[in-house]
Amino acid sequence: MENYLDLKNITCGYPGGFQIDNIGFEIGKGMFVGIIGPNGSGKTTLFKGLTGELKIKGGSIMLEEKNIEAMTLKQKAQKIAVVSQFTEITDMTVEEYVMLGRMPYRQNFQFFETKEDFQITEKYMKQTGVFEMKDKQMSELSGGEQQLAAIARALAQEPELLLLDEPTSHLDITHQVQILNLIQKLNNDTGLTVLIILHDLNLASEYCDYLILMNKGKVHIKGTPAEVLNFQTIEDVYQTVVITRVNPVSNKPVVFLVSERVLKNGGNLQ
């Protein structure tokens, strides 16, 4: 598969603080890739480096063999859309909020949205299920609805690469599955390349084609869910006793936790 996103020996971080070092991996066009790892492993630092929030101190990020730092903000926004962990609560309607995704396509001295902008915005509001609430204020929505609106705004950019930072971490299971099913469908139907940080190992296993496990600011291991999510690797990185089995429907790994009380009582780990 042709490389679409290529990270070459990336180093970035906070002045006098945490750094990620020598991060390298490639993502093929149309892949659904998850970044996992314990708290403090460098997932969000890497995400901020990818989005430009943190300056890259070493290495390079190549998008279709072009250095991302050589691209203008407008060029990047037409290629890459970002959904953060927390949605900005603004004094605007859902439709106005989603319409912000069309900003990268504004021409010089264009002051009003075009008919195409409205059509595209409506399309993605319908796909994400927020069209019926388009006239509501963003502040009136639940957390799950706000996250769906944020995804609709990102999709309105019509990107080739979607970057998501733990978009499901504060949501109930219904909204978690709704959001990930939607992203998976877009990945399948449109070839959208997805790079997503996920906290939940079972969600990462079920939805991602490929996983990058980070630990202590470095890539610990990368590969398919079956290659990454075995009990030995998880216990080494997370310092927690787990059991791994295979989902009989999807054939993806499933991770089970074991409480300390069960372990002390000699629970069966076979």
C-alpha cells in the first residue's frame, strides 16, 4: 500500500518538560489507525505535533511525500481535519458551527457562504445525525451531540485525513459506538484516512486496522490488533494483569481486566 502519511524520526514536546523522541511510522491511504498507550505515554503530545499545536524539533512529517511544514494553513486545512477531545462551546447554532468547516474553501473577499457550502454542510449534518438540531445553540446539546457536531464540522472540510483525539472518552457506550461506526463507514465508503487516539483498548481493537502502542514517549510496538494486543505486551506497558481472548464475531482481540481480589483468591487465569 502506498504511504500517505509518513513520520520520520519525530521529536517534539514541551520546553523543559515531556518529550516524545524518534517517533516513526507510515500510514497507507485509506487506513484506519489507532494510537494507544497509558496516560503520559506521549499520545497527545504526538497529536499536537501532528496538528501543529507543538513545534516539531526534529524529523519530518510527510503527507503524500510533501513536508507538512511547507504547506500553507489553507492547504493543510483542505487535506487534514482535526477533532479534539473537548468540543468548544460557542454562542452559535449547530449549523453555523458546522459551516466553519467550509472556511478553508473561502475565496478572497468572499463574505457569504455559497450554495455548495450549504449543501455540503447539510450533507454531513445529516450523516452525523445533528441536522434536526441545526437551529439549536451548541451549548444546548449533550456531550455526545456536541462531539457529533464537531465531527460534522471536520467532515465539512472534506479532508483526506481525519485526526481525532479520544473523541469517545467522555461519552456513553451508545454515543461511542455511534461515532466510531460513522467514522468506520466513511473510511469504508470514501477512503478517508483515519488516525485516532483511543483510551479504550477494546474499541481500538474492534475498529482499527492497525495500532501504534506508545510508552514513555516512544513507539513500543505497532501492527495489527492481533499483533499488538496480547496479554504480555499489555502487562509490560500498562503494568496490569489482563486476559486476552478473541471476539467470536469480528475475530479481533478482546481485553479483560482481573481485579486484585480475584487474583488474591487464586482466580483461574487460563
